[in-house]
Amino acid sequence: MPERLTEMLMDTWTPLIILWITVLPSIYMAPMNQSQVLPSGSSTGLKRLNEEQRVLNRSKRGWVWNQMFVLEEFSGPEPILVGRLHTDLDPGSSKIKYILSGDGAGTIFVINDKTGDIHAMKRLDREEKAEYTLTAQAVDRDTNQPLEPPSEFIIKVQDINDNAPEFVDGPYHATVPEMSVVGTFVTKVTATDADDPVYGNSAKLVYSILEGQPYFSIEPHTAIIKTALPNMDREAKEEYFVVIQAKDMGGHMGGLSGTTTVTITLTDVNDNPPKFAQSLYHFSVMEDVALGEPIGRVKANDLDIGENAKSSYDIIEGDGMDVFEITTDAQTQDGIIRVRKPLDFETKKSYTLKVEAANIHIDPRFLSGGPFKDTATVKIVVEDADEPPVFSSPTYLLEVHENAALNSVLGQVTAHDPDVSSSPIRFSIDRHTDLERQFNINAEDGKITLATPLDRETSMWHNITIVATETRNHSQVSRVPVAIKVLDVNDNAPEFASEHEAFLCENGKPGQVIQIVSAVDKDDPKNGHYFLYSLLPEMVNNPNFTIKKNEDNTLSILAKHSGFSRQKQEVYLLPIIISDSGNPPMSSTSTLTIRVCGCSSDGIVQSCNVEAYVLPIGLSMGALIAILACIILLLVIVVLFVTLRRHKNEPLIIKDDEDVRENIIRYDDEGGGEEDTEAFDIATLQNPDGINGFLPRKDIKPDLQFMPRQGLAPVPNGVDVDEFINVRLHEADNDPTAPPYDSIQIYGYEGKGSAAGSLSSLESSTSDSDQNFDYLSEWGPRFKRLGELYSVGESDKET
């Protein structure tokens, strides 16, 4: 306790002692020094001063003042005396007046104008303002005339330890790898103190740890934080909270202090191997699982994080290394087991695998701790599934000759049920692949037979699909493609490759090649085509032409003599027999037309007989074709015109021209007038043929052929008119080929109440009209015939 009290007294009075030692000599030693220059109260001194000034050409002060000191934060009942101004011109009377100006003069600092004492009127803060520059001057009190030049001096605020250290950048966060050795750098902190770093120990800082030991330490003067314990494990504790203290006064008693916090996080290193959660895993999978499908997951846990926790999986042992594979899930770090090859319950029912998980990123520093890997056993059980039938071959190729007999067997497909409980199989043809139904298949044994004749020249290949279905489960279906190749037989005779027409020059020479012809054969023999050409037996001794077989399988036609004439014979027909080399051989006869033409001296055809003799007047073939085209066009126009005229005059309803009654009734049909709106076609009743007949309209082309109702026989004397009309109306309403009959008002009955008379000319001969048409004969020859028709005598009337 006495030591603590002594330290406190020293901290309190040390600044005052220093101020006393520093300030007082400056206050009192200045006049003493100046008195050495200018003795106080001597007029001789003033004269000597004036002489020296004249000699040296400068004004020498009567007093010297450098600086004063005042203690900051000092407070008391009275203003604090900072210092005193004095000049040896002052004889001690009241003739001299001291004046103070500059920073804080009159407010912060006040001077006694008689004694020159300077007092500080306020508490001063060095951190706010460290020094003040002031100007002092001595003047005559009566005249205010300066007695000497003004003198400038500084008042410095003396520092005391009134500011605690501060961590302006705190709180801090730092990281350090786990398992680091002792003394590994963690971070550095910095504190600041507003006190004067030059004067005393107020700003001299010392750092220490209040919390965080024994894990970390700090350098007292540099504030560097380091690890203090070895092998700190992140998996045991990841984060540490450290409190740092900064204390001024060099850390001695009585100093001020400040604190900050540092959160230190241990970063991960790969110091832990992966470890499977269990040593044995069991999985089951259906045998029909698709390739690449996952069947299970395994997991090797790693206490590390991030890249250090990543592991790769591999199958290192087992009887299914080529059947299964394992991959790593990048998100969960699981090992995913997938199927690589098809499974078959009937072949193998279970598999045993040994899988390994190993870290990808290994830290060499920890290899001595053991291998960073782990293993586990995986057992996979294959479960039986109802599988579709399996064909004995993935594809089938059948061959058949195009002349094969109907219902002959082309080949056979086989399939079986791979399940333990084998199911019978039924076969069928997918008719979408055999639209023409050229083949059949036996549903029990899979034998494919021919249903329709084949023609290789039409289609050489037929691709069909055979379907195998389990009889116990129709959903289990398999398909297999079957390619049927049609083999060639010699069933086509050769013939000319194209229609040939040869031209023979009148001035041709004997032995001249008139035409080279070639033949084609739709068949395709294995050794290629070889044709034999010959003339008909009766044409062997042809006096005009002969043939010659060429090496390229073509035939040359040669003229036997010269002197052919168009006038004598313009066209020659030469039948040629073409035979192939098949077994049996096929042959055909083709006729070559040879036309005699006029040629130039070098053998170029100029004109043939048609143009030379049919057009002797000089018209060309083109002109003749144009004339014929015009004549045909005119004929077509005339025929169309006549057809349209006839079509226009024909009645809309096709009727029998011999039906005189219908003609007379329609001709003498005036109609019922405006009052008769309920009329119908009475002609149907009067026409016996209309009962069962059907009279189509000629002005409308029906889209559908309407079949008239059958079964109503004509009954002339016992017809039920009501029933007949209703039946006919029903048929007319449902007839799609023409509108209903009631939309065409055809009146066969004149009706009653009409004031109009008949317009028929049939009764004109019995009319009482006195009209005389004799004047028509006087109108000239053009009306002579008309007058003879209407100018009749009395005898004619009687007739």
C-alpha cells in the first residue's frame, strides 16, 4: 500500500515539478541575463544602448522572452499564473504599461498592465491546442507611446496523462490454420493515445492479453499476436475470443488503458481421413433395371470441410467389378453405385463388392498419421423380374426366289421366355411393316410363309417386324426385324432399251451402219447380261439389211446395198429376236423402223419422205402443224357452242319423250294463280313411271347417287293418294342430290277461280276468233310461208 501511494504521488507531482524546473528559470533568468546587457534603472545604460544601436544599426531588446508553460487541465479557485513580463526600463513607477496581444489574449490569457503578470483564465486542453503565440509590448502609460519594440513569445500547454489508449480499428477478426506450431503469426493490433508522445510516458503503450490464454500470446510493444499452444484442433474448437489491453505510462501503475477484442478462427487442414458410417451395406435391384440407373449410395464421413473433405470412390475388389461402377456426388460427397451391364437373375443372383473412399487433397504433413482412406463391403441382391421374350438372334435375314410357291416356308424365328417360370410364346407380324400382307407367320412355331407372289423387279427387299408375346402376360412383348431378300429368276425377256427409229440415206453405201441398238433385261443374272440377236427365220435372207453383234453387247444394223429410194419405199420394218443367257432362256421380238431419208453428201439427214412428198408446195412441217392446230381449235369451239345450246334448251327434269300425257299436261298448265299456293306436282300422279322411277335434275350434278325407294308397284286403280304423296315428300326431303320437290312449283292442275283463260294453242283452231291473217301474204316473199299457215279457208276449218 505505501508503494502504491508513492507511485500515485509521483504520477501527480512529476509534471508540476518538471513545470517548476522548466518555467521558473525561464521567467527569472531572463531579467538576470538581460541585466547583464542592460542594468536595470541606469540612464547610462540607456545612453550606452542608444550608442550601440547607432553603431550596430539595429534595435536591441530591453528584455528577452522565449516561451512559457502552463499545465493543461489545471483548475483551481484562482486563475493560474503563467508568467511575468518585465523590462529594465521600468523604474518601479507606474509610468509603464504592459500590453498583451495574440492567440487568446484578453480571453484565455490576461495580463496585469502594471506588474506584467500573465494569468490563464480557463482550463486548457493540449489535445485541443498545444501552444499559443502572443505579442508583448511596454508603452508609456500617459502617452501610449511604445517604449521598445514588441516582443513575440509562445505559451505551451504542458501535457498530462488525461487520454486513454484507443483501438480505432477494433474489433478485429483473424484466422490461423489449425495444428499450427507455437509462435505462428496470427495478426497485429494497433492502439493510439492522444497524449504527447514526446513529453513523458503518457503515450508510451504496453500491450497484454486479458482473455485468450493460454492459446495465444502478444508481443508487449509490437502488439503482434501469436499462437501459444501447439496442435490446436479445429474439429475440437473452431473459434476463440481474445481480449487485448493497451496501457500507457509504459504499463506502470496509474496509467490509463483501453481494450479491444480479436475473434480468431482456426482454418481447416486435411488432418482427418474419411470414414464409412458402416462397414457393410446391403442393396437389392431388379434384374430389368436400366443401364446407368443408381441402385444405392454409400457415404464416407470426413471431419474436415471444403476441399479437404472431398473424397473419391472406387471399387477395388469383388465379383461385380465389371457389372457395377461407383461415382461421387459433387454436392453430397456420396458414392453412387450404378449398373454398367445388364443383370440376369437366372444367371447370377447376388454380387459382393469392396469399395474404397480416399481423400483427393492430401496434406503431406499428416501422412504419418495413417492412410487417408477407408473401405467398406457392399452386397447387392438381384431380384427376379418378368422379362419379355428373347429372340435367338437380334436380326434375321431370309432369302426366297421370286417364283416361290404360295404358302411355302421362307424361314423361322425363335424366342423364349428368360424367366424361371417360362411362358409360351406367340408370334405375329407387325402389319404396319407388311401393309400388302405378303407374308404370314405361324403363331406357335414362328415359321414365315409366303402369302402373295413376289416380284424381284418390283421390290428386291422386304423388311418386316416379328412380334413375340407371352401368353401369360400380354404386356411382355419383344420385336425383331426380319429382312427378306427376293432372289432373281429368269422370268423377263430382254427388249430394246428404247424405241429406236433408224434413218437410211438414199445415197448410202453398202455395209454402212444404219443404227446401233442395245437391249435391257429386268432380270439380274449373277454373271451379267449376255444377249443373242437374230432375225426372224423368214427374214434371215433379207435382201436389204443385215445385223452384226458387237463386243459391248449391242447390235449394229447394216445396209446390204445402196440405191434406196423414198419414192419406191419410204419405210422398212426389221423384226429382231433378242434372247438372254438364262436357264431357261427368255426371248422377245422387237421391230426396228427404218425410214429412208434424203441426206447431204457427207451423210447428214436433211429431209425424210413425210415432209418431202406431203408438202411439195414448200410448206414446212411446223407450218403444217400450226394449220392443223387452228382447224382443231375451231372445231372444238363449234362443238362447245352446239353443246351449250342443246344443254340450254333441255328441260331440267329428264323425262320420257314418249309420255304424251305428261307433255300435254305441262304444256296446257297455266297454274293456279296467286290463290293456289298449296299446289304440288300432280304430274307425278299422272305419270305411272314416276312411281318407281327417279328423274334426276340435269342442272345439278349430284355428289351422291340417291337410290329411289323400291317396293311400290304401280296400282292404277287402287292408289292411296295421301300415302303416296307423304312417301314421295319424305323421299324428296331426304334426297341429297337435289332440292326438295316442293321448292319447284310444277302445276298439273289448273285449279278453280282463276279469271285467266288458257293460253294453249291447241284450241286455237276451235276458237271463235274472226281474226284474218290474209294480209300476211301481201308482205312479200319472206312472209309467204307464214301467210299460208294462218290464212286458211273454210274447208280447212271443217277439216
